[in-house]
Amino acid sequence: MPYLSFTFIFLIAPVSYLVIGAFQSPDGRFTFDNMAGLANPQIAASYWLSIRLSFASALIGTVTGLLLAHALILGGMPVWIRRALTTFSGVASNFAGVPLAFAFIATLGRLGLVTVTMKDLLGINIYGMGFSLFSFWGLAITYLYFQMPLMLLVITPAIEGLKKEWREAAESLGASDSQYWRLVGAPVLAPSVLGCFLLLFANAFGTLATVIALTGSNFSVVPILLFQQIRGNVLYNPNLGYALALGMILIMSVSNFLYLFLRQRAERWQK
Amino acid sequence: MNRRFRIGPSLVTLAAILYFFVPLYAAFQFSLQMKRGELSLAAYGSVFQDGVFINALTFSILASAAAILFGALLVVPTAYWVRLRLPKLRPVVEFISLLPLIIPSVVLVFGQIRMFGSSSILPLTTSDWGTNLLLVIGYVVLSLPYMFRAVDNGMAAIDIATLTEAAESLGASRARIVFTIIFPNIRAAVVSGAFLTFSICLGEFAIASLLNRSAFGPYMVQLGQDRAYEPAALAIMSFALTWVLMGLMQAFANMKPGQGLFRLPFQKKSPRP
Amino acid sequence: MSLLTIRSLVKSFGANTVVKDFDLHMQDSEFISLLGPSGCGKTTVLRIVAGFETPSTGSVEIDGQNVTGLRPNQRKIGMMFQSYALFPNLTVAGNVAFGLKVSGVSASETTRRVDEMLAMVGLSGFGARYPYQLSGGQQQRVALARAIAPRPRVLLLDEPLSALDAKIRVALRGEIRAIQRELGITTLFVTHDQEEAMAMSDRVVVMNGGRAEQVGTPDEIYNRPASRFVAQFIGALNMLPATLRDAATGMVETPIGPLSLERSLPQSNGTALTLAFRPESLRLIADGEALPPQNFSGRLMTREFLGAIVRFRAEVAKDLTLGIDCFNRTGETLPQIGHEVRLGIPAQEILVLN
């Protein structure tokens, strides 16, 4: 079957090559040295930075996306606003990469519209206060532009799945608004929200183009480090590069599989 | 629940709209300021006059189109066959199609470069066309999750098995079934998968850059380092293009068989009853 | 004093008035059904009583207390929904305990009550299961237990049986009624199924176009329908156009000949009337049997064997057919299609509709 051969040759085999390479010494013997090498300060710092950035951007994306979804679906917003924002989110969640970085440079860069306006109108120099678009929080704000829409899109079915009758049943049984959310609404949504958080985490973790366009190669998250390794073997050990890739795969797999697992669990409830 | 807290949701929605709108406005505003003291479209003109831009864009469009064609040819028969004859293989095929979501493109291209590098049995990266081929293959892999899901959903919507049996009972050959029954019915799904593929591949950076292709993604990054106003113009154009692609995709996804943005040659227009 | 009083209720959504001047007085422990076609306003009335909708005008009183302005969670009502509406994240026991928990009943009392309720609905031992592990009938039993666990003053049932299979529907309606009787809980039941309404209720409210057309016992509703709508909506009905000839003696002229209704009518002579009667009121008269006063002939066109009943349609005049229901008694042979038959009807079973 062509599909299986194609994916085997061009997807599974290359990845397996890296995975096996991660456990080999340069002369081909089995070793754990490469995996242990991930503890090297430069690499460990890189992972730690990636995890922190992905976590922060996923957390902000989850909270804001959830708030927005709640406002649009349960907050009595007009249908056209909801539809417009949903369509926009379909676009924005695909609007990652280089152009997004450009738009944010024009917004929050040193000469960006918001930066300049804040300085001229309010006298607030955000760069003077230590903010930089090309730093951790600058990246987190930029990521939010595709994270929040993605959250809105993936959490909408779950919020729509909260049946009106559950709320009514709770009310008829004497529950207050907060009791309903605490005992029914939040527990029902929890697996979906957690799952979506993990999806957002993985999404941020794999982001490369936006970072490169914003910071060049100065901001060494894991994908950047790997990118440089492929370009110029900056780790001076190809097998260590393989281990770096394997680490990425592992983090992405864990968060994606947990996402799928939690989504399945949530769907079981929402039949 | 409509009677309470209308202020909260309104504020949240307003804040979101502002957050979404401001960067676009800022980029647009910035893109008009190339000529000092006046608003002009000079940045857009400058972009289009750049021969490198045209070459890079053309190259990426061709690569994306090739990836769409290759991807569709790979996915459609597979999805059909799996639904019809090999439902047991379904979890495997579906799992493989989701793998690219787990494996970052940097990792994928890393593996491919090592695997098909100069010292391997299939040294694709040594020749120009081989590298181009590897780029297209990378794009096919990258868009596999989207393509497969679009096509598979399309097939799920039209009970493929029964349609095939109905056509066979009427005496149609297998090829005829695929081309006159199956394909027209999932055309909308394939097209929507194609648009998604296109929007992913057109500005793709990691694979193109690591294969040293002068594609659109690396071009944009380079431009961002060299110029000030043109990148903003590019951002606006990319965003508009993404809108158009998503709009077309929605239009196709909602399209019912028979009505169409375009018609395939073997489909005759049926008179209205 | 009645336990639930609904006074001059009106509900409009924009220009659309879905409940018009609706009054109902329910006695303690009474079981009343709101019966009507979809869109007749029955669900809206129930939702106003529950507090999910606010009436445009009118009031709802429970136990002498005006609850019109109260939120649903302050009304002490129990409710069952068509879609069960069990909380998916809670076990069966958790669902039943919900109303007790939110009102601060002690843990030991809650456990005791939950066990009692589950025993009552025949689900002892199911406490630890989750809703998705139960069948529809079991889920609706849990919903019933959940609704009655906090001892509500009024139980509201919003088509709770519609989503279930026919057999379970019949079994469950018996169970709901038995538990309602045992607890003596005042119950308002919304349904579009007349058989359900007839079988379960003390009284039935037939609704049409937002209005109560008739309030009465199932017997009254069926045998003495107050309006043409009620007569047509409940059960099968034969209709016969007629002209009144003599109001004093009840003589009418019909396409099947003159009939005497054997009673005086309030209308004036010459008025066009519609006569209505149930298929089971018509009787096939065997050869040699004495003819009743009201009789006419017809030809059998169709015959449906329904088990206990055989349903015929007979053409009695040009373009006029009547339905006839006969009991299927062993040893009795019923005529075949195409036969000419003689039909009789007791005068008092003929209804006069304007």
C-alpha cells in the first residue's frame, strides 16, 4: 500500500533514525551518554526556557480563550459577533509564523504603534520599563495571537456541550449559580480545558518560525537550538542533536496523547 | 442567564476584538509609511518589484501545489480503501496521519536530511531536483493530518460503503465508481484539505530553510532582517491571503454536490425538475 | 385552598403570544397533565411554574405563597426533563444527593435519603455507577429520584417519557404514578401523548394555541369534549355534517338520512351542525337482530386487524366514510370487505359540535 510505504520511508524511518541515533555513540555503539548530555547547562536551559514559555503562553491562551468562549456562548452576545470572531479565529489560528511576527513588530516593537502611542499619549515608555517584544513576555504576547483563537475553536464544542437542562435541573434542585459551576459546570469542562491547555502547550513548544522572525536566532528555545545544530552542528556532536530531537518528540507526544485521552474522556460524558 | 453579567462578557469580547485588531491596524499603518511624511503604497510596490520576491513566491506556490496533488493522490485512495475493505487498518492509518502533529517539522527535516543525505542509499539532498522533491515530500507529511481528516470526514458524511454497493449492483466498474461517484461527492472535502495544505506550506520556514530552498518563508525572514516597511506590507498581504483561503475553504466545505464554484468536465448539468 | 394556583397567565415572546389567559387550580396531591400538540404553550406554562420563564402578566402561587418573582432555586420544586439531564460528572448517588447537598442537609441524612430514593425507584445498588453506564429508562428513574429527594412541594415533569422505548414508557409511567401517589406529591405533567395523559392523570388540561380548551377528568375529556378541538384531538372521531330540523326533539337531516338525537338542542332550526361520535360507538348489526332506532347502511371498504380491536371503514354515503371499531371476540365472525352492513348508534353517544 503506497500510503504505508510513503509514510514509512519519509516519516517513520527518518524519525526512527534520529531516535536510534540518540542512543548511539558517534562510532555506533549503544549508549545513554547522549540522553545524559541533555543535562548539559546550555541544553537544559534551552528546555527550561521552552517549557516556561510554552507553559506561560498556553496558560494565558487557555484562560483568555476560555473567557472569550464563555462570553460569546453563554454571555448573551449577539450571534453575528460570535460568528465573526469564530471565523476570525479560524484565520488567526493559522496565521502563525513570519507574518505574525512582522505584525507584532509594527505593534509592540521599539517603533511599534502601541509602543509609540503609549509613550506619546500616556508618557509610558514600556521599553524603559524593561519590556521587549524580543523577550520572554513579548513572545508570550505574540503567541497569544494564535493561541487564544485556537483555544476558542477547540473549547467551543465543550462549552456548547454544557446542556441547558443541567443548569435548569441544578436550579430546580435549589443550587445557586456558583454551586452549579462548582459542582457540575467546572467538573464537566475540566478535562476539556486541561486537554486544550496541553494542545496549546504542544503548539507553542513546536513554534519556530515566529521566534526566528522576531529574535533572529538569539532566543534559544529548543527548536532554535535544534535548528542551529542542524545548520552548523553547534553542539559538536550529531548524536547529541538526535537526543535533543528525541526530547522534543517526547514532550510533544506526552502533551498530545494526554490531550487526546482527555478529549475522549470528555466526549464520553457529553453523549 | 441572559439577564445577568452582560457587562462582563461585553468587556471580554471588546478586549479580544481590540487585541485581534490592533496588530493588524498597526501593521497596515506601518506599511503605508515608507515615504516620509505621507501615506503611500510604496512598500507594497517595493515588494512586488523585487524579483527575488516573485521567484520565492512562485517557487512556494509550485511546491505547495505539488504537495496538494501528491497528498490528495496519496490520501484519497487510502481513505477510501480503508473505509471499504480494511477497517481493521483504520486505527493504524489514522495514527500515522496524526504523527506530524507530534513531530515538529524541524525534527522531521532533521531526520530526512540525515536519512537522505550524501552518504545514504537514496541521496536526495545531493541534487537540486532531489532536494525539491524532499521539500514537497516534507510538505505532504506536514499537511497529512489535515488532508487525511478532511477527506476522511468527507467520506464519513456520505456512507461510502453503501454508495459503492449501490453502484456495483447497478453494474458500474471500480474505476467508474471512484471517478463518477466517490470523487464528486468528496470533492468539497478534498478542496478544503487542499486550501489548508496551501496555507500551511506557502509560508513554511523550517523545512525550506534547512533544505536551503529559496522559498517564500526564508525570503520573508530575510526581508524582516533587511527592511523595515516591506515586512509590514507582507504581513498584511499574508493575512488577507489567509482570509481568502479560509473563506474559499468554508465555501467549499459548505457546498452541496451539484452546486459548485467550478464543475468537473464529466459532470453534466442536470435540468431542474 | 389549592396547592398550586396559576392565575391569568400570559406569556409573549415579542409579538408572539404563546400562553393566553391561563388559569389552573391544583389540589394537594393531585396529578394534572397538560396535553396538547407541539407549540400549544404547555411547556411554557410548566417552565413558568418552574421559574425558567417569567410571565408577561399573571401569577403563580405555591402553597399560598406568590412565587412569581422567585428564582427557580428558591421555589422548592422538583423537575424531570425529556433529556434526563443527569449531571454526567456525578454518580447516580451523587445526582440524587445533589439537591440535598446544596441545601445543606447533613451527610448521614443525605446518605439515608439517597438509599431510600434509589430503593423507591428500584435502583438500589446502582449508586456508584455513572449516568453513561445506565439505560435510558434507568437514567430517567435516577432523574425521578433526584427530583423527589429534596421533598419538593410540586413535581414538574417535562415530557419525561418521550425519549424512551414504548415498553419502558408504559412501565415507567405506572411507576411514576405509583410513587406520586405514595408520596402524595402534587404533580404537573406535560405531554403530547394522550394515552399517557389519560392513563396517569387525575385531571387533564387540553391546551390549544396557548389556551386551556378544557380541564376535566380523563373520562370527561374523552366522553364530553367541550370543544371541537378537544373532540378531534383526543381519540379517533367520526364527523357527520347535519342540518337541524326540529330543535325540540333533536331531529337532524344528514347525508345518511334523518336521525333523532332524542334530546332538545339550544340551536335554532336550520342551523348547520357537525355530529361527532367515536368509532367504538358504532355497532355492526347482525342479520336478524332487532334494529336500534338510529341505524343506517354502509359498505365495508377497509379492515385493519389490530389485535383486541378490528377497525373498519365503511362508506355510508357518497364521499363519506366512517370508522368502526369492533372487539375481536373469539367465536364471533366479523364481516369481510365489500359487504353491505347495517350500522347502529345510540343517540346519547352522538356529540353535537358547532
